[in-house]
Amino acid sequence: QQQVKQSPQSLIVQKGGISIINCAYENTAFDYFPWYQQFPGKGPALLIAIRPDVSEKKEGRFTISFNKSAKQFSLHIMDSQPGDSATYFCAARLTGGGNKLTFGTGTQLKVEL
Amino acid sequence: NAGVTQTPKFRILKIGQSMTLQCAQDMNHNYMYWYRQDPGMGLKLIYYSVGAGITDKGEVPNGYNVSRSTTEDFPLRLELAAPSQTSVYFCASSASGVGSEKLFFGSGTQLSVL
């Protein structure tokens, strides 16, 4: 019940295209849904996050879409750039969980010229 | 500010050896965490701490121990290393309270047990 399922495992997108990564969860006690970006040899870094009372959040080229009834959320990267090539993790936090995150399995994104 | 500092960056252990992975943060964060990252598996929580003197198990605690004697430091101890502990280990910290959910990660320790 604490799993977060992420797809696809890998993704290749042309420069300027839209990258879409999807996540699904079962536990309705999750109350915070962040996305982390990780470059090779580095630790993950927070990219964008959303709470379940909001259906969409946009920060620059990055948008989270959240569907509470379907228990799904997705990351959209508009105008994808080679510098966006990284591994992306979705995550979820249990209410009262002290910021402990359950992570998805990750999506390796490659943006080609 | 240095943020979250992990040492060493790389280490090779023989089966049965023990070692301590060091983690220090200079942001005065109450919460600290240890995650391990395996290919295709995401990050799994090993142990976490909500303050000095308080630690608790995460999802995959077997074979590990932690202590938190100060706010700044959160070392992870591996006793009797096994090949299954070959992984990349990340320490993270966060503030507590509403609006403080952001985790700050260190750059990781790559551990191989042979």
C-alpha cells in the first residue's frame, strides 16, 4: 500500500518535444507528491511538488498534473532540452510521516538534438 | 553553505568487514535520512531521525545501524558487510514543520562489497 509505481523506465525525446512521466499510488494517506531530478554522480534534487488539493502546478517548463480520484500524477516537461537529460523520481509522503518519502523506481530521460 | 556532506565517496569492502558512512549537515535541520539506491529500484529508506537521540527504522533497516548524538551528524554503520549491501547510499536532511518538506541530499557514497 505504500508503493508508488512509475513509468516508463526510460524515455527518449527529441529536443523541443514534451516529456511525460507517470506515477500511480494506492495509499490515500499520502499528502505530498514531489518530483526529484538526479544527474549522474549527484544526489537527487527537488524539482517541483504538489499537494492533493491542487490539480495542476506549473513552474517554468515543468508541470505536475494530479488526478486525486484516479490516484495518479504526472510530470510534463515542455520544450525538452538536452540539459534535462537526467533520472526523474516521483515520490509521495504519508500524512504525519515526518517527511519520509516513498520513491518511484525512476525514469531515465534522454533528450536528443 | 556546504549543505549535506557525505564521506567517503567510494569504498570497497570485503564480505564480513564493517564500516561507517559519515553524514553531516550544516542547515540545522531536525530531520535526517539514509536511503539506498539500486538500479531500477528507486530509493529505499534505511533509517531516519527526527532529532538528536531519536532514530527509527525505515523500509530496509536489516544489516545497518544508526546513531544521532548531535543535530549535525547522522552516521550509518554497516556490520558484517554482505554483497547485498552493494549500493549507492544517500544521506538527506530536511527542516520540520509545514512547508518544510524539501529534502536536501548529499552526493552519495558508492559502496561495493566483494
